[in-house]
Amino acid sequence: MEQLKTIGRELAMGSQGGFGQSKEFLDLIKSIGETRSKNEEDRIVLREIETLKTRLANPNTPKFKLKEYLIRLLYVEMLGHDASFGYIYAVKMTHDENLLFKRTGYLAVTLFLNEDHDLIILIVNTIQKDLRSDNYLVVCAALNAVCRLINEETIPAVLPQVVELLGHQKEAVRKKAVMALHRFYQRAPGSVSHLISNFRKRLSDSDPGVMGATLCPLFDLITTDVNAYKDLVISFVNILKQVVERRLPKSFDYRQMPAPFIQIKLLKILGLLGNGDKKASEHMYTIVGDIMRKFDSTSNIGNAVLYECICCISSIHPNPKLLEAAADAISKFLKSDSHNMKYLGIDALGRLTKISPEIAEQHQLAVIDCLEDPDDTLKRKTFELLYKMTKSSNVEVIVNRMIDYMININDNHYKTEIASRCIELAEQFAPSNQWFIQTMNKVFEHAGDLVNAKVAHNLMRLIAEGFGEDDDTADSQLRSSAVESYLHIIGEPKLPSAFLQVICWILGEYGTADGKYSASYISGRLCDVAEAHSTDDIVKAYAVTALGKIYSFEIAAGRKAEVLPECESLIEELLASHSTDLQQRAYEVQAIVGLDAHAVENIMPMDASCEDIEIDKSLSFLNGYIQQAIEKGAQPYVSESERSGMSNISNFKSQEQHESLMHSLRFEAYELPKSSMAPHVPPVLASSTELVPVPNPYNHTEVHYSATPMPSVSNAGSSELKLRLDGVQKKWGRPSYSSPAPSTSNNDAPKIQNGTTQRDSVGSANSKARDVSYDSRKPQVEISPEKQKLAASLFGGPSKSDRRQSSSSQKVPKNNSHSANKSHVEKTATSDTVAVKTSQPPQDLLDLGEPTGTSIPPSLDPFKQLEGLLDLTQDSTTLNTGGGSGTDAPDIMSLYADMSLSGQGNENPLSTGNDSASLLSGFSDAANRNGHGVNTVPQLTQQLSKGQNHKDSLEKDALVRQMGVTPSGQNPNLFKDLLG
Amino acid sequence: MIRGVIVMNDRGKPRLVKFYEFQPAEKQQELIRSIYRVLCSRAENVSNFVKVDSLFGQDVRLVYKTFATLYFVFIFDSSENELAMLDLMQVFVETLDKVFSNVCELDVVFNFNKVHTILEEFILGGQVLETNSSEVVKTVEEILKMERAANSIKVVPSIPGWQGR
């Protein structure tokens, strides 16, 4: 320790004159540096704040001191303490004539204030003046401040000057003026919309730096409105060409590359402009191809440009030649040792799979590697890729992987994201109902409280509605399997509330439906749930309603509902619950148990949760009841407009209409009738028996009402179930619900219906198709073990684990399909594409080789195509493939034509292709070598930087210096000062 | 666009903080802390990129790199290229090295206003303005010359007992 102190002292003494700051400041930083705890630091900083407060307020403080105090204040705020008392001094300092003070003032205000701060108004004037200054450094300082501090209201005050500065003689000023204008555009597009043409003008600025700066606003503008800038395609391509041909001054070179940052920006812009625009894209092919051929894989920035090329290629209208080059580049990225390169490779792969799905398959192994990489960033990126390339053939593997990963992460944000992705994929591609339910169970089990409440409702609805429309047995199988799995899961501790709700609802609706489980068993389990989650009112509500359903189904079936003692006590307990909702539910259950079969059947019809409800909005069925009440002396209903202003509480006599006035009074709504009605029949049901005239809707609503829990179900998650509930509530609840609810529920119903039907057909088609193909492929299950291994590793890891948990019979044929695919790929590079597209003239295909395949629309599944080949009886898939390739044919032809057009510059596209390929492979070696060289350095640094004590860190830096690891590579002494 | 630039030391103490969208002081601290936590949890020898969409919103990532005792962090959205950001950071550090002739953490601490000046030449309003280190050095030197001409400041030459952190 002592030794360290000495070193530190020497250090401090040696470094050029104490950093030009006062002793006080040095002391402050030193003492903060020496603190051992946050408290200690806070104490020091608070003392500093007190000092600064008095010093700054002192009118006799000299200016240079003021400046230092301001910097100390900035430092204090950076450490997280409030420095707002000093803002005004910063503002004052901007008024100073002295450049040093002025700049300090501007720095302080840009760091302290946001653009809506009250003090800004005091600066605008100064900014205006400074923008007119003769000293361009003052102008620059003002422009810096403008970028940060000017808001929509103050833009007009400085706009004319900024526009004027676009023509300033200094290019540094022009550049900053462009940026300022860009900033205005970001902040308030309307205020500068008439000036946007200036950006176009600046594109041809004599200084390439200004041109480069202009690309930033243009990129933004083009993102918002591509079509307005199509005319610039040629200009951008020309600029890019000039850049690549090194026409810019040498000063723009970086790491021997001509203006790579400008290249990247231009490629981004071209990507936007060429997206979905064949004509625009044609202009770009040559130049992008040139860049890819010339790129320098030895430097970081070279790879950045290459990656940007791939992004551009994947965005513009596809060109087979370029796609091939991009695929090559990707494989180089993926083979690199650097995680950064792999990350870019995976990202690029994700972009390219949309256009040519088979590229991802070529890199299966690399992808699997990345999936198992310890680097979380890379892993997440890879999951993103998998998400993009999911289709019905690999959904099981991918989703299982995702779930496995999801279980182990703590970051809730990401967990939510990946959970909803799992659900999305499962809903979209589920191969079977069984699998779907199992998957959903897993997701809910581990992330149930994170996913949208809507998902839970979707699951309930899905199980209730079933997959196959006309196949009732399949539906009931689905339900039984759901019930089975839920009974299995239900005992586990710590299930998320949303999941328990689903479980209770399903058990209530379908627990006894198939007769496998007795009512008392199910009700016992439900009771357990309610007891185990006694703090969760929603779950309890679901459970108790489910109980009610079980009993009513029993009664409706002509049996006696035997209420288990524990259920009875649960209901007893809830009768006295503080939650009115629970209370009501308990009363309902109690009432149901006492009713006869006929009444119960009307209240709780079996499996009717999906039937539509007709809603009598005018509540005409209540007329008789109202009449009666009025005859008995109740006051007639006064509409809301009439009674506004009345102090309504005291006027209450007839509860029925008035309770809707304020929902704070909803308590009474349930309690008052109790006294007037038959003792053990609660009010809701009592009225419902009276309302037999319109039995159907009412009964159904009853079911839904009980199915859907009340307030805590968020509106965002409102599904049809929820909406129907609103329809009911209008009678009892707030008045505002009544009108919108029924209409929305009506609108929703058909839509949802469509969704499921679609899924149904897809799902069943898939599963059928698969079944057939399994059979057909069984004979050739045996393929060389080596290939099988390879194929297994396609999604290898998972398939191993899968075999453990699910039926192996399903998996084997699947692996087989991969290996079949593989073998095709391996035989010849082109065979698979040729084979699939037998309907086309073969010579063209051979000419184009692999690229033909790249034009297959992403929706086509190569596995499917192979299946089609293997078994022609599979009409659904083969038809699909046939249709796809049929429509493809003209496209491919035209593509070929495009190619030869665009390839004019290259003379012979094929030969250049070969050249470039060999060139690229040469580069790749270099890249690898270089990758190693570069890599060890940060590795070392990082490794070493983890050293706990100072000695370690000293040693490490000595080492680092020996290796010459400085940012510049020219200055090995970068950190010498610090470490002596 | 670039959302922010943070320089902090390996104990999570901020040395330079610049956000291009205003962040209130407490929020800044929170962000710095969360970023520090993320960076600490990163294994060695992994990529320099981290997705931070939970902190900054969709598609926002950061690039970080350690130089001796300092973490340099650039936060940016999808309109920037990760590798290019890494190189920009490199250029930034090179420039610091040139301006301070052998930069160290203390230089950054004591002259963070100067570091801000340098950063302003590179990034303005969240957009990359300049990528050439010698150009920036030239400009900054010009600014410093003007400033010196305008004023001279007392220099305290020693910090006794400094511990080297």
C-alpha cells in the first residue's frame, strides 16, 4: 500500500504540471478517489457543494475562479448530486466575451440544462449574437449549444442565422450548421420543412466533410419518406464510387481505407433507397460488388464496411451475384475467432435468411456454436436469428431451446421478450395441439407473470374453441390433455398467477367433461389452489367460480353435487370476504348448489363459453320489474343529465337504477336485495330466474362473467371474454361501460374466429403432412452416422435433449430429413436447387448455379421441397412447392437478365465471381490471422483489468505496454503516466 | 443516432458523461449504474457489443472497450454500425492520447472539459461529425490556443499523496 502511494505521488508529480487545475480541485478528486464508501463520498461532495455555493454567490470571485468552480460543479453533478443552484452562473458565463469562459459556460449549460429549461430564454440572445461572430470558434461553440438547447419554440429565433451559416466559408462551420438544422428537423420537423432542400444542396458541397455530414440528415429524411429521394440514387452511387476510387483527399483515409465512415453511411442510405425498388437497386449492384471485392478484411473498419454491404444487399432487390458474395462474407464472419465478427455474421445471416433461407442452413454448425457461446450478446443475437428462421419443421427445437434459455435468465425485460416470442412462434407454427399446450405450460410456468394477460385469455379461448372445427373428438382430446397436464402441474409451488387462472378456468370448464376425473377430485384440487394462494384474490375468484361450474355440471347431469367439507369451508370463508367480487362469487356458488337441474342448466350450460351472446341493450326485459317497483312506490329512473348536480346519495330509494350512479356505492348493489329476496338465493341469480324471457344471453353472460375476473385484468388484455363481461356489467357497474362494450365484442368475435380457423387448417395440414412423410421416409432412416451426427447438430444439442423428453419416434424422422437435405447439399452445390425446380430449363440453372435458389421466396421451406420429392403423394406440400417454383420461374429469368445487364462492367460475371471468390478466400486467411493478432490484445487487457489489487493492474499494464497495445499502435506509452 | 458517450473507470465511477437526449441527473446515475453492472458481468474475451434495449428502448445497443482503467462506452441505435462505432471510439481515444500526450485516467478526470471539447468535434447532436483524429487535434489545438491567449491560469504542480486511482 505504501509503495503504491509513492508511485501515485510520483505519478502525480510527473504528469505535466498537475493537469492545469487548482490545488483545491485536485484535492477534491483525490479525496473522492480515496473514499471507501458511498457515504463518505457523499459527505465530501456535500461539503464541496456548500463551498461552491458560497464561493459562486460571492460577487468578488474573479472570473477564472468562477470558471473553475463551474467545472467543479459539473464534476459534482456527474457524480450524481444536485447542482441546480449553480445553473444561473453557467448561463451568466456564456455572456462573457472571453472565449475560454464562454466555452466553459456553453459546456456547462449544455450539460446542465434540458431544452425546456426556463433559463434557456436567457441564453438565446447570446447564442444569436455568437452565431454572428467573426470568430469561427465562437460560432462553432454557439452551434454546439444550439444543437443541444434549442427547442421548438426557440427555433425561429436562431433559424435564419443557422441557415445563413450553411454558406459560411469555414467548412467546420458549414458542417455544424448542417447538423444544427438536422437537429431542428428531429425536434420539430414542421419548423424546417421548407429548408430541407438545403440538405440536398449541401450534398454537392465542395468539402467532402460537409457532404459526409449531410448524409446524416438525409438518412433520417429518407427513412421517413423514401420516395421523395429516389432521384438521388444516381448521385449517391456516384459519390460512393468516387469515395471507393479514392478521389477524396488523403485526410479522409482511415486505416488505409478511403473514407470508410462515409462509405457506411452511403451504403445505409442505398439500402433504404433500393428496398423493394428493382430499378434503383440495379444502379447499385456494380458499386456494391466493387466494394465487396476490394474490401480489406485485415482491419476492423474494413469488416464494418463489408457488413454494411451485406445489410445493403439484403435490403435492396436481390441480385444473385451479390447474394453469393454476401454469403461468402458471412461465412468468413462466422469462422472468425472474434466474437464481434461472429456477432455481425449472425446478424447478417438474420438479414439474409429472409431472402435466401438456405444460407442459414449452410451455417447450422456455426449457429449452434454461437448458441452455446458464453457471450450473452451473441446468444441473444442467435436467438433472434432462430426466431427469424423458424418454420413449422423446426419450431419444436427452436422453441424448446428458447424456453430452456428463458428459464435461466434474470433480466425480466429480455425474459418477457423471449417468452412472448415463444408464444408467438408456438401459436404460429404449432405442429400439434399437445405440443402447443405443453409449450404454453412451460412458458407460463416460468414467465407467466411477465407475459401479456391477453396471452392467458388466448390460451383459454384456444382450448375452449378447439383447433379443428368439425372434429369434436380432437377438441375433447385437446381438452382432456390440457386437464391432465394441469392436474399434474397444479401442485407445483410458485406458479404465476396468470397461469393459475388459466388452470382454474380450464379445470372448471372441462375438468369433469370427459368423465375421467370425478367432480369431487377436481373440486378438491381447486380448493387446494385457492387455499395455497390465499393472498391472490384473482386466483381465488377463478377457483371458486370453477367450483361453481363443476357443481352445476354435476347437477345438470342429474347427479347430486357433493360439496367437500374443505370446499364448503372455503365458500363459507369467501362469503365473508372483504372483496365484494369474491363474496358475490361465493354466493353464486352457494345458490347454484341449491338449485334444480333445469335452472342450473340454463345458468351454466356445458361448454358454452364460446357461444355468442345477444345483448338487449335497452334492458327491456326489466320493464316488468321496474313497473312493479314503481307500483310499490319506488321513484322512477332519472337520466344522468337530469340528475347531474343533485346530491344523489341522499336520494337513494330504489337501488336498481341508482346504484349505477357511482361505483363507490357498488357495495350496496349487492347487499340491499339480499334482505328482500329469498334468504339463501343471492340477488344476481334471483333476478336471473326472473328473467327467463331472454334466457339465452343471460345465461351465457353468467358463464362468462364467472369465467373472467374483474378489475385487475388489464384492459390491454381484454379479449372477447372480458368484453362480454362488460356487457353484463352495464347493469350493475358504471354507466360508461354499457355502450361501447357490446359493439366491440361483436366486432371482435368474427376476427378471432378467423384467426383460429386459419391456424386450424394450417396446423392440421401440417400434422397430416408430417405423418405421411414420416411413413414415407422410414425405410431410409439409416444414413451414415457421420452425416447423421452432422444433421443432428443442425439443431443438434436440442434434438438430443428432445429425445429425452419427448417421443423419439417423432424426432428420428426429422433428423433424417435434415440429413437427407444435407446429403443433397453435399453431393453437388447445385443439385438441390436443380432437383427442386425440375420444371425449368436446366441449362439456365446450371449457369446461375446456387444463386437460383436464393430467389426462392422465404416462405418456401426447403425441407418441404425435399419431402415433396421423396413422396409425391403428399399433395399439399408438393402443390405448394410446385406453385411456388412455378411463379418463381419468370422471376429468376428476369433476375438473370438483370444480372447480365448490371454485370456489363464486369465483362463476364462468372469469371469475376471466381476471381472474387479466390480473392475473398485469400482475405479470409488474412482475416483469421489478423483476427488472432488483434484479439489477443483486448483479451489480455480485459483479463488483466479484472485483477483485484493494484499490483496486478500495474503488472498488467507493463505487460500491455510490452505488447504495444495502445489504441494507436504507435504510442506504446499511453498509460505510462498512470502506472509509472 | 448516438444516444450517449460514457467514460467510467473500472469501479463504476463516471469520468465523462454525455447524453445526446437530455437525461435528468438521477436517471443518468441510474443508467450509469446499470451499464456498469452489465459491463462487469461480461465475461472476458467476448464481443464488445451489448444490447441495452431494456434501458434505452428498442434496438439500442452499446459498444464498450476497456483502455487501462477506463471503460469507454458508446450508446447508439440501429442507424449506426457497431464496428464503425468501435472504430470511432478508437479514434476518440487516439485523439485523447495525442492531445494529452500519453493520456491516463487522471487526464480525463481533471480535464473533462477538454475531453468534452474533443468529443464535440467528433459527435454533434448524436451524429458523427468528424472521424479524422488529426483534424480534431488541429481544431482542438486552435481552440486551446485561443483560450490560452484569452487567459492564463495558475497551475498547481503537485498532488501529494495521490494514490494512483
